[in-house]
Amino acid sequence: MRLRKKPWIKDAINDYKEVLTEACPDLNWRETFKRDAPFYVELGTGKGKFIAELAERNPEINFIGMEAQLDVLYYAAQKVYERQLTNVRLLHFDVNNILEIFSPGAISRVYINFCDPWPKNRHAKRRLTHKVFLDKYRSILTNGGELHFKTDNEKLFEFSLNQFADAGLKMKHISFDLHNSDYKDNIMTEYEAKFSAMGMKIYRTEVKFVE
Ligand SMILES: C[S@@+](CC[C@H](N)C(=O)[O-])C[C@H]1O[C@@H](n2cnc3c(N)ncnc32)[C@H](O)[C@@H]1O
């Protein structure tokens, strides 16, 4: 997601400080949320439609959204703040460094929605479903923790299914056309709305990490 640079966002995002968390080495997530509850993390949150709706439907879960672009995160922070969701925190953060802010086994679920496909083979390691990332997720997820993945990109989906299989992960609810499937609880992301309006199919699966 590329937005035209908006210099005012750097200051304006401070209006939503309450829903933002700064990454630091002694970050304590239980203290941040002031309660004990499972943690679900969305990687590449974009403008936040998905995490805001999911958090509204699941008040018993602590949700953490991370996004590398501040200009995009601003709109997610605005949504979370305006809906007064106390069970969401957002971070301006790069998924590559995810091991720095979560301790082993801390997270129950990871969501990846419409991540950048990085179509060139030489960039395959940048795909958020590459083995390099799966190893990181395995380390922070609980035993039995899950990864829920959606994309519009058939090639990325095929690549990801193979990465999951090679990593020995158990896949379930694989769909090659989510919007014409039996899956009832779907929450559309911004990208999903855009791509499905163009007539593109949406691919989805859930992956379980067990020892
Ligand atoms: C194609 S957009 C999808 C946004 C949203 N998930 C959706 O479905 O509407 C991918 C998003 O992931 C973010 N992103 C890509 N690589 C990232 C990384 N390494 N760490 C954090 N965010 C990243 C991008 O900035 C962008 O906002």
C-alpha cells in the first residue's frame, strides 16, 4: 500500500497515542493491556479495517497490529481510537524484527492479509509466508497457535501452501474462492474489498503450529 507522503501525519498521529505502543526492549504486553488475555497479532495491518472489526467482535482477545508505514498506520489508529476499542494496540514496526518484541510462546494467533507478493524469485525471502518468517512465528506462537492467511495472489498462495507443507504445518479450511465458500465469519480488509470488486478470487487458509 503506497500513499502519497503526508508530512502532517507524523504529528497528527499523536492524537491517537492511546492506541499506539512503542516498540522497546522491555515491552510488557500484559502491562500494556492491563489484563491477562490471549494475544492475536496482525502483520501489515494497513488502514486497519480488519483488526478494528475483528477486535469489536472479540472483546475477550488482546489484538496487536503492526505496520511498517506510518502514513498507513495513521488511518488504522484513527479507526481503533474512534471506535473506542480498548483491546487493540498498534505499532509502527517491521515484521522482520518480530522476535524483538514478543517472548517465546506469547502469541496465540497471527493474521496475514494480502501481504506484498514479492513476485521475483530473488525476493522470495521477503514474502511473509517464507520459511524464514515461519520460523519466527513458530518461536513466538503457543503450541497449537495458528496463522490465518488470505491473499488475492494465486502464485503467492501456491508458494505459501508449499512453505507450510515443507515446514510440517497442518493446514485446514483451505479455500481457493473464499467469497463463494461456506466460510461465514469473513471480515473484508481494504485490499480484499478492492480486489474482489475487480472480480478477483480470494484465497485463504489456516495453519496450525504444533510441536
Ligand atoms: C498490500 S498491503 C495490505 C494491507 C491490509 N492487510 C489489507 O489487506 O488491506 C500490505 C501492507 O503490509 C505492510 N507491510 C509490508 N511489509 C511489512 C513489514 N515487513 N512489516 C510491517 N508491515 C509491512 C505494508 O506497508 C502494507 O501496508
